[in-house]
Amino acid sequence: MSQYIQVAEDEIEEPIEIPSEEDGSLLLTTLGAQFPGACGMKYRNPATGNFRGIRLSEGRLHPPDGVWGHFIYIVVFPKENKRKGDEAVENPHAKTKCLDKQRCSDLIVLGLPWKSTEDDLRRYFSGYGDLLLVQVKRDVKTGQSKGFGFIRFAEYESQAKVVSQRHLIDGRWCDVTIPNSNEGAAEMISRKVFIARCTEDITADDLRQYFSKFGEVVDVFIPRPFRAFAFVTFSDPKVARALCGEDHIIKGASVHVTYSSSQKL
């Protein structure tokens, strides 16, 4: 029986729904029509925080354990074609210096305030070392920030220092990690949950007040313009794990909690 599968290019991107075939499989050509160059999919196992690959056979992607479920699947691209920030402006000489060391990576900055610009990021992170790349991801239609960005340092020591701590940027706590890494990303994502089916009258304060009874809430993020979902980050990953898969009633609305990557954070 055909169904729609939630697929995104990255964990922090809003997913789109792609139809499966009658037998439940997803054609690689169907996936490629929405994500040119895609060669597969993966999803994060809520129990371990690690990615699991989706089996590909004869041009068809098959659901894990026979069921796609409510996960959000992440597109896999060939490494040599993996897409970076579309509008990234880089220093080619500095980039060569970085690549020669084979240690520096693009870092993703999650939870940025909507008002934060490239200049704001550069001013903040230049205190840790020389920057080769600074980019705030924006909606191609509206130009509005998507609430995350990318940076890259020239020296690995600067990178190591930045990813080891949280950062207060323009009054908001932000997380910095290597995209899709099994180190900082796994723990960070395991602390952040995705709140689906939110209504417009549910505020960040409402979510913070409600979920604080389960454990310490360190951040609440509601995308603007409103898209009927939000993110809540706890200090303890065990609290986030215990809440995943549950429905909760907040201001008369039934919201559903799952991992932000289930899958973003």
C-alpha cells in the first residue's frame, strides 16, 4: 500500500513527503527527482543515537523492518558530490591550508536567533581563531534566516575548542557541532526533541513551562514563520528519550514528541 515518507536533506531542514510504491518501497528515481544526486537514505536510531542506512536493492529503497514509521529520513549523497552551503564564500588559499591538515571540518551552528547575520557570527567566533567560512542559511524565497549556519576554522585547535562548549549568541544559547558526526551530534540530538502538531497559540513559554515538569529545559525553539512544530532541548538526554513517541495535551492541543532527527536537532 502506497504511503508518504518524510525525507529531508539534513537533520535541521524541514522534511518533504515523498510517495512510496504500492509494495511500500521507495524508488531511487523518485527520491532523485526531489534530491538530485541522491544515492540512498539513512535515519537515526532513537535507541542508540546512531544513523542506520536504508537497504537499496535494484533501484528500490526498502523500509527498515518492513515499516517506514514516523521517522524523518536523511538523504545520502556520494561523498564527492555531497552538497555544502549553496552561497558559501570561501578563501581558496586558506581552504587549501585547512585541507592539507585533513582535520578541519565545516561546523553547523544550531539555534541561531533570526536576527543573527554573517557579520554577527564572524564577530563572535573570530575570538576563537581565523575563520575560512561563515554562512547563515536562509530561505531562498523570503531571505529569512532558517535559524542555523555554518562556520569553518583554519586551525583544528580552534575547532576543538568551539565544539566543546555552548555559545551565547545575540542572547540565545547555540550548539556547534560537526554535521552528522557520531560525537557531539549524537549527544546534542539525543537531548533535543521535535514537537509536532503545535498550534499558533502555543508559545515558547507554554512549552518551557509544560516540559519543565519532566526535567530541566535549556532551550525552546519555534520556527518563524509558524510551521506547526517546535524544538525543545533538555539538559538530560534520558528525559528526552523517555518522552519520545508520546502525545501530550498543551493548551487543548494534542502534540506529538519525537527526536528532532527521527528521525532534527
